[in-house]
Amino acid sequence: MKKYFIAAIFLMAVSSSYACSICGCGGGNLYMGLFPNFKSKFFGLRHNYSEYHTSLLNNPDQYSHNFYNTVEVWSGFNIGRRWQVLAFLPYHYNIQNDDDMGRTTKSGLGDITLIANYKLFATPFSSHVPGNVSHELWIGGGFKLPTGAFKVDANDSTTTLADINSQIGTGSLDLFLNARHTMEVNNFGINNSVNFKIALANNQGYKYGNKLTVNSIAYYKINSKAVTLMPNTGLSYEKTAGNSLNGSKIILSDGLSTGSYETGGSVLGLIGGLEVNINKISIGANIQTPLSQDFAKGQTKLTIKGMVHITLAL
């Protein structure tokens, strides 16, 4: 029976590009999701989906409805008993429908992410405590490489935030830090994880906001011969800082009759999913729906997120 972890999403995200027209959600986020505790190595294919809707408060006829798709190859391998290396190769296909331009699309290779994790401690099932209890703690970090296209002039006064956020890549080398703790009691488990993206400025001086993702997810394993079902549910919190250009925060007044706001925002979401493990093959999916959110003074709304994958663990 394989053991699973709930890891940060991420965040998020692997790289899921949020590009709503006025909120300033950063691209190139890391989503690690649910993955197997592989003995030697694993590889698989995932599809991440998210949907946003934006309309201006002072003119609801100006709107944008955006769909973001990421098809991603992900892989990992263990080095000894303590280290694991993960790699994520995303391909983005984004669709935007708005009142001005109608339907537009953009696609291409995204920013590749490399992560190294260290197992700080692992306590196996013990007969000295009631029930079968185990704990495991991983910490690590890595890099997001600027392999995706960033094809706008950030210093041009005619460039809009929508132009910036619709880019396939960020043009920057970003850093990731993460930690996750998993506890299992018999077939019940709970995972708490934290992921933090440290965004750096690209060669044009543009910097997407740093992003914090915190997850707490519970799961239960239902074993039947060679098949293990694992329904899971939990909460996810994401906080994205504002974007900046040449060291100065980007301040916007779009859609407001008075006042202004920084880009970025936060969202608290409910997660529900199911994993199916058949021998060495894992098939899974989850849906995330927002419970509360704050983007662009309420003008931008996350509608839904989703993920499906198929993974072979060896």
C-alpha cells in the first residue's frame, strides 16, 4: 500500500498562471498537490485548470472572463533515504473573453521548476502508542527558471497590467521554500503544508508579488485488494503580494470612482478530491471552490480551480 502526501499548492502551484486583467495575480506559481511516496522515482501528467471573472465596479459592461489551463509533465526521484528531487515542466493554454477584444488565446512552454526536499524526520508505525501512528516532516526549496515567454515592455507607458499578467512566463528567476508534515493514524491521515514563493525582478525590473500558500487536508484510505481509494478534503489559503516595477509598487484605480488599490490579493478555498491507486499507477482529481476572497476591491473573482493527473510511481 502506497503512502501519499498532501503538499503545498500551489500551491499551488506546478506552475499555474493566473492572469486576471486588473487584480495582478502573478504568473509562474507552484502547485505540488497530491503525490505518491515513491520508492525510487515517479513520472506523470497533470492538468491544472482555473477560472476568473472580472468586471469593473463603476462600469460592469467592462469585463473579462479568463480560463487558464496547464498541462504539465512532473517527475521525481529519491537520492538515498533523506533526499528527493522534483521537476515540473508546464505547458500553458490560456483563454480570455472580454468586452473589447472578444476571445483571445495564448499558449506555450511555461517556467520550469526544480525542487529538492530533505526528510527532517520520519517516525514509522509504532506498537507503543494506541493505533498505528506515523509522522513525517519534509523541508526544502528550489528555483523557477525563466523558460516561459515574457514578451512585453514593462517600462512602456502603454503596457497594461493585463498585458503583463497574460504572459506565459514571468521572465524572472524565482525561489521556492516549502515544508509539509504528514500524520497518519491507521487509515486516516492529515497533512499541513506551507509553500512560499520569493519572486525576483526580471531583466526589465518587473517583479511579480511574493506568494504564500498554506494547506490543511485530511484523507482516508479505503483498501480493496490491489486498489486503494483515498477521498480527501481540506482548506487552502493563498496570499499574493502586490507587483512592482523598478522597486515601486504598482497602484491602480481601475474600476473605482475614488481611491486606489495594490495588485495582489488573497483567497480561502475548500478542497475536495479523490485518489485511486492501482498497483503502481495513481489517478486523481480535485476541485477547489472559494469560501472568501479579496482581489481588486472585489472586482475580480476566482470561480473554480481543478486538477486531474495520472502518475506512475516506481
